[in-house]
Amino acid sequence: MSKYLLIVDDEEGIWTSIVRKIVMHYKDAYEPLIAVDGYEALDFMRTKDVAVAVLDLSMRNMGGLEACRIAKADAEIKDIPIIISSGFLGQYEREELERLGVEHFVDKPYTMQQLFEKIDEITGFSPEE
């Protein structure tokens, strides 16, 4: 069974670029999995072996903050690490996310190197493996 890196963003241009680079960087270690809103993200977190979720805050239907609230209150998925990806992270949102137990953030626009460093820090992955 594969482990997944869950990318949650409703902007196709963002996740298509990330997916290509994840496949090259992580080769057989992780497979990318795409969700376009918080509902889909929560479903994948409950049904797939998600190593890390990279979650945008601003999305249609259910945004990242609400998805984090639900995920962190769900005993089955509360321990899945979440990286918040946002260009609009205000003080209120950051404090609320930290209160929920979310510790990892990347500010848009970020480089793939910054994202990979954060994922590697969380998972302990080393590209040389």
C-alpha cells in the first residue's frame, strides 16, 4: 500500500505543477493525491494512507480552516500532519490553526524546495534513500 501526499487546492495550475514535482522528487516513496476542497480532503484523509496534507485555506465549498477544525476533532485522522499553504494567512487564522494543533505553514508563493523541506522535516524523508 502506498503512502500519499495529499495536495488540497482548487486552483488546477497550482496542483498540476506540484504533482509533477512530487512524482520526480519522491519517486516511489509517496504518491500525490489531489483534493479540490475540504470535503474531498477529509474523505481522502479517512480512506487513504495520507502521510502529509498540504492544505490551501481559500477554496470553494469548504476551506482549509474548517477542514482543519473537522480533521483535528476526528480521532481517526487528527494525527495526520497538515501544512497550511496560503497567501492570505492572517493573525487570527494562524492563531486558530495553532490552537487546533497545526504547526506547519508555507506562504504563497513558495518554492518547491521550501515545500519539500517542510514535507521532509515532517516525514523524515531523505532524497538519498
